[in-house]
Amino acid sequence: MTDLVYKGFKENGDAFSVATLIYARLRRVAGRIIDVMYLVQNKDYAQYVVELAQAENDAELGRHAARLNALIIAEREPSFAVIQEEIAKIVQNEVEVTEDEIYKAQVSHHYIGALR
């Protein structure tokens, strides 16, 4: 569990530092407080904070919002090399699925007792 929490900081150090700058400036300019840890983990919330920061019409806040928006866009659009690696993994690990596995997968989604 702790590995999942700290993994966001290791991979998104730039996003965390920009988010803390936005936090400080947004609090000073508009009196608004954001959750920096949640921002680093949730891209939709990060996009909301970018829109919130841009709506304040503050030059410094706008620069930080632009940096964060660039990081969000870079995170959402994987590079060609990453896509090629994923395809290679799928092709390498391709295994035939049996009829029994298909049936088990379908039943778990339809049977309400599987939810309990």
C-alpha cells in the first residue's frame, strides 16, 4: 500500500513541485486551497486545478498552470516507443483462451452472488 502512495512522487516529481507552487500562489491570490497529493494521483483533478488557476488571471499562476497542463498532456499521450513495448509484451505473452476461461469470465460478471 505504501509503495502505491509514494510511487506517484517518484514518477511525477515535476508535477508535485509545480502543484505546490500552484497551491501557494492560489492560496495567496484567491484564498483557495487544493489537495496537492490528490492532484499528483488524479489527472482529472489536475486538469480542474489548471482551469481554476487560469480563471484567476494572474500571470505567475498562469505560468504554473501552463507547466502543469504540459505535464498532464505528456502523461496522457504515450510515446511511440512505449506503445511498441506494450505490443511486444502482448504478442510475447499471447496465450490461447479456453472455453472454460471464457465461461468463468462471463459468469462472474452476470452472477450477483459474485459481488458479495
